[in-house]
Amino acid sequence: MKELSSIDSDKPNKKNDNGTQNDKLLIKKLNKEVAEKDNEIIQLKNKLSDSQERIHDMIIEKGSLKKQINNFELKELDIQFGKFGELKNDYNKLEHRLNITKEHLDKARNQIIFHKKVIEDLENRGFMDYLRKKFPESFVNYKKKL
């Protein structure tokens, strides 16, 4: 029986040798998979780090762009306000010119009315007044203004 047990024990040893070889191959295969997975993890970490850096850069750029937009909007408002100021100044100048022109026209109208009165008084002067060289009062006032 010892022989059988030794024969039986020889068989398991071959199986054990095959099993250990299989185990070694399996361990190598698993180690290789672990190494590949570690490489994948490192690559993913690198991608994550790059993505986070890009996101951070984009956030900074977004803030910078917002500041630029605000500056441009302020400049645009400043330009519009400047144009408004120019328009207001032009309006005030035109209004002043209008008032001056109106005053000149009122003065001219009053002079025309006065001249018309002088002419009418001279036309309506009688022959006797003409001979006596008596002039109407409006004409005397006219001569004084000259």
C-alpha cells in the first residue's frame, strides 16, 4: 500500500508542479494586469490633473474676460456720456443763438415800426408845416437817435 500511496503522492506532485506553474503564470498574468491598471490609473490621474489645470486656467480667463467686458462697457458708457455732453453743449449753444437772434429780430421789428411811424408822420405833414420847416415829433426823436 505504501507503493500506492507513493504512486498517488507522485501524481499529486506533478499536479502540484503544474498547479504551481499555473499559479505562477496566473500570478504573472495578474501582476501584469495590476501593472496595466496602475498605468491606466496614472494616465487617468494625469488626465484629471491636466483637466483641472485647464479648468483653472479657463476660470482665470473667464474672470479676465469679465473684467475686459466691464471695462469696455464702462468705456462705451463714458463715450455715450461724452456724446451726450457734446450734444447738450451743442443744444445750449443753439438755444443761445436762438435767443440772440430773437432779440435782434425784436429790435429790428421795433426799428421798422418806428421808421414806419416816422415815414407816415412825414407823409402826413401838412404843407404849412413843410413851409415852416416844422417836423413831426417822431422825426425829431429819430434824428436824436442817430
